[in-house]
Amino acid sequence: MTLEVLRGADAHRAIEDPRFRANWKSLHRVCPWSTVFQDPSFASTWYRVYRDVYEPIIAVGFDGGGAMNGLFLLARNRKSGALVHVGVEHAEYQTWIARADRFGFISDALDALKPIAAGATLQLRYVPSTVPLEPLASSSDWGWRTVSWLEGRGIADLTTADGIASRVELNRYRYRMRRLAALGPVNFRTISGRSELEPWLDRIIAFCDVRQGAVNASFPFHDDSLYRELQLSMMEVPELLHATLLTAGSILVSAHLNFVDRRTISLGLISHSPMHGKISPGTLHLLLLARYAANSGFDAIDLTPAGDYKNRFASVSDPTRVVSIQFSATQAARAQVRHFAAEKAKTHIREIGLEPAQVKRQWVKRIARIRRSIAGWRLAPAGVRNAAFAGDILILRFPGVVENSAKSNSTRASSSGLRIDQVGDLLLPRPSGVPVHERRTELRAALARFERGATMITRVVDGMVTDAAWVVNGPGRAHIGHAFADVELSESSILIHAIDGSECFVEDVLRLVCVEDPKLELLAAVHATDVAMVQHLSKTGAEIVARISPRTGRTKDRRIGGARPGRLTTGVASQMVGASRGTHGTAWH
């Protein structure tokens, strides 16, 4: 029996060697706990795409006959020196693989890796429950260097008649399908190959990064320039990805880029349009996927760890573990102390009748609310950053009909350089220079506005968003300005708000959303401190009809757009409160 560690060019040569890959594939097939993320199809693709960022480090064991009996696929970040499992965050399940008679392979592999690790910490995220951890825990050398904790995951069984595969037939989901059908013919389909994914990928990326940025303050594609190429490269590998699209006419509603793990579909990249959030496209897509997968011979959908919303679809719970291995004795001692303290805290929390995970979520949400409140000032346009908290908001009404040509709004938008509902524009640079990682509150507000049916209008010059505004049709509530204040609009109103642009841009927007029905009213919401914009709108004939305090919700006008403003709601928490709207759309399109 021999064990060697391959690095750098030697590792890359081994990965491409047909005999090595055949041996690797055979070991993966017989290992009881192997997953798709240790398969040559995934690992070799990831190593190739990230060749310039990560150095491959592979611990491999052979028996006396030359057959592979153990494999540990790792990589080192060339810049930071961090030691990681192949795939890093792109690999949902991280473990070594070995033959059933080589349970002790992991201890031998860690011994061989210790000189190379140089005191690093190796964290294996979501080790499957079937992986035997006893040889590691009982090792005199590595047991005290290892700490682990549970992370739950759900499995949706597709083999039962009344399981998740049949839920899409429930009335509430059939109703949502009818709402989608109002946009165009609804189509749920699989795609394969780079050429089929590429035309949709930019929209998938925009939907993903905007939602992840708003919810989790992470930007998978923006922060990883190679992630796009990884998705395309994996699409070229047979039977690695299971990619599906949900469309309504030419509109992309949602997309899944999942992994095929034998007879199980393991959730991967999930992306859906923020304009259709009211019909829960993520849920709808998952249910359609379950029905399709069941009819295609799959046994289960692995809902993967993290994301409590997925638990309601689970048939069974199969917990995983996060395993942290310390190559440094000092770090190992500190890790044991932290782990002991964390377990004691969980015990005390359970003794008072609470669940640690629930307490953690509540505190995370509370801290996030505080951070959003503090960060809200960043949403104000340049020159009026404190307006969201200090200044009143003016509601202006434009008189009569705005003259315009007979061209369609899409044609007028194109000719004036305006862009309508281009979600990716939310991630582009701004003249203010505020990086996208500091615009989380803005992204959350954008998602709320999209879900209520508002339309985003932008102008992009040299890859930078120079101007932006939002338009919303009544009836319903609208976020006005940057104070997260809600105001009630009547059915006869169109409101332009959150204006951040030049006078020329505002004129183009006015021409785009011209009111050709004399019964409709065109309104604008502007911060009172934005004197230049107020003066410019006044020159167009607009008159002030209401002055609203974002702090108190008081208004000096009893009617806005032909209807009572009702109770004006202020504060960050109000951004998710409002009238329920159907599918996204505007009357002026």
C-alpha cells in the first residue's frame, strides 16, 4: 500500500491521464459515501477553470496491485494560501473517498498533507452522514485537532404518490400558473450544452446576484469572475448538470442549474426574476422540477443544507456535518475551546425551551434590521444623502397630457437611450463610487418595488448607471423617495419616484411615460431638499400637491392622485408591506 501527494503540474497531468481517471472513476463508483462533487466530471472541470487561482493538491492511495483505494481532492488558493476542498463553495458536499476496507485512509492522508498544509485550517462543509468519521475522531493525532457540528438538510422523496411531485396540481399553484400564462405561453423545459445556456445566462446571473446581494450580502458572479465560465464548462460535461428553465413567452421567470448525483437531483444555482416575486417563482419551479424529475426516473431531490424555506418540501431529514481540521496545534486548542463554549451555550438555550438555530436566526435578523436602518442614508442621491431622514418629500402633479409621438414606448426608450427593467443595472457602478457591496439596502428596496409592479428606468453610459428612476401605476402602495415611505395611489395615478438623474433624463422619462388618457394623472415624488429637481419639474408645469414628512407620515394634502393617501408607513420594515399585485407590468408600456 502506498500513498502520495500530487501538486501543481503533477496533479494536472494525473487528472488528464486516462488510466488515472479510470482508476478514479472506479473508486468513486464503489465508495459508499461518494457524491457528484468527488466525481472526475466535476472535479476535473473545476480544477481546469480555476487553474490560475488554485493549485491542485491531491492525496491518493494505492493498494499493492496498483488499484486506487483512497482519494482526497484539495486545492490551495495561490494568493491567500488557504487550503480547501475541490470546488470550494461550488461543491455542496465535501469529503474524501475510499474503499470500504480503507476507512483509515483519511488519517494517513492528513499525515502526508501536514508538511504541505503549513498550519492551515481545512474546513469540509457539509460532510454527508454516510461518511465514517470514527477513524478520524479516534485518531490520537487528529481526533483532538478536529471539531464538527451538525447542519440539517432535507430530502424530497419523488417515489411517493402524495409527495412533492404532486403538489403542483394544488389549486393555489394552478392559479399561479394561470397568472404566468397571462404573460405568454408557459414553458418548463430542460436545456443541455453551452450553446443552449449562454443566451439566458446573463439574465440568470443578474437575477441571482441581485437577490443574493439583497438577502445575504453576497454576489456569487460579481465576486467570482470565473463562475460564469464554470457553469458553461459544466454544461459541456454529459450528465453533470440538470438545467431547467421556466419561461412565459420570451420572459425568463426562473432557472435551475442543478447537479445529477446518480438517481438524485441535488439543488445548485437557483435564480428567478424579481419582477414576478408575488407568484413565488422559486417555489413554482421546484414543484415543476419535482414532477418532471419523478416522470424522468429520479428518486429524490436533495434540497441541500441551509435555507429554512426548503424544509417545507422535505420528506425526510438527513443531517450533514461541518468538519474543521486544524493542522496547527495552537489553532486546534483554540478551536476546541470555542466549540466547547458553543455547545454549552446551546445546552443552556435548550434548557429554557428554545432552539439554538431559531435564536441565532432571530439575532441575525435583528442585527440586519439595525444595519439596514443605519445604511439607509446611502440611498439618497448625491448632495442629499441626509434627505431620507431629515427632509420632507414633495408630491408634484403634471398638468394635462404630455405630448408624445405615436411610437411604442419600447421604441421611444431605445431611441432615447433609456433601459427598462434591466435588473443587471442594479449591479453596475454609479457616479457616487459606492461599491455594490455597500448597496444592500438599495437592492432590498428594488426587490420590493419590483414585486409590487414598479418599473425601473435607467440610462447606462460606458458601463456606468448615470441616471435612474422608478415608475409605478396605481392602485396600490408605492415606496416614495429614499425614505422607505409608502403612499397609497389611486387607480388613476402614475407615479415617478426615486429619481436620481439629470434634467435631460427626467424629460426623457416624462416623454416615455406620457399620459395619453385625460383621466389619468402623472405624479412625481421628490425630496424637498433636492431644490434643483423641484425647480426643474416646476418649469415643466408641475405643481406641488402634497408635502409628506417621512418621519411622521403627515401630509398637508388630503388626496394624492384622486385617492386618500391613507396611513403613510415609514421605516425600513415597511418596504415589504403593500398591496398585492398580479404579474409585473405597467399601463404605460
